[in-house]
Amino acid sequence: MVEEDRYCVDVLMQTAAVRSALKAVERLLIEDHTSHCLEAAIQSGDPDEQRAKFKEMVTLLEKARDS
């Protein structure tokens, strides 16, 4: 769109739509990680695995929030 010299507002609308779509994908991935990996760690009863998965989740949430 930029190379085609499209109207700036149109380009900005498209970038906003792309950001929104990526945030939706991030939410789905976080939900999936929670449903599978974090839940498996909890069910395992292994405190080290639970801590590791919890730390991963915190890191994922921080990165998703900051983006």
C-alpha cells in the first residue's frame, strides 16, 4: 500500500487491523499454553516443572502486554 502511494489513513487502518489480528492470535496461544502446558505441569505434581511453566506464563503475559 505504501509503494502504491495509498492514502495514509488507509495504510494506518490496515496496520491497526494487522495489530488487532496478531493480538487475537497471541490470546489464543496464551490460552492454549495455559490449557495444555501449564495444566500438565500442575497435574504432574512436580514443583520444579510447575515453577518453570508459571515463569513462562508470566513472561508470555509481559511480552503480550508490552507489545
